[in-house]
Amino acid sequence: MRLDKFLKVSRLIKRRTLAKEVCEQGRITVNGNVAKAGTVVKEGDELVIRFGQKLVTVEITNVKETVRKEKASTLYEVKKEEPISKSE
């Protein structure tokens, strides 16, 4: 599944167009590599997403085309959340 679609389906990012913009800005890495919106993701991949002043690391546990809002968080597991220091 495309990265931008996964971010929308999992509700890590609310809209696919916003997910695409975040990818284009280089704020997401997949398994340590800067990812584009079209990058294919699969179970077991590790995503590092820069949201404003924090870094969120998640591992993809499931990939589904559609999922209900209540079940969206079952598609990933948050490994860590850390604030970004001012020097970066």
C-alpha cells in the first residue's frame, strides 16, 4: 500500500493530500530512508514521522485498504514519542 494512503487509513494523518505534502517535505522515513508518498509500505516497516515539535516512531502491524475509525489504531504500534530539540 502507498505510504500516503496508509497514513490516511490508519488516521496518523487525517487527509491523504496532507499526508502527501508531509512526505514531499521529507518529514517521514520508512526503515531509515526518506520516503515519498508513493513508497510501498508493508507489515513490519518502521515509520518515523516529524509532527511539529515531536518525532513519533511507529511500527506497521497490519495493512488494510479500509478500516473503521475505532479500529484504525490496530494498524500500527507506537514505539516511541520524543520531543525535537531546538538545535535541529
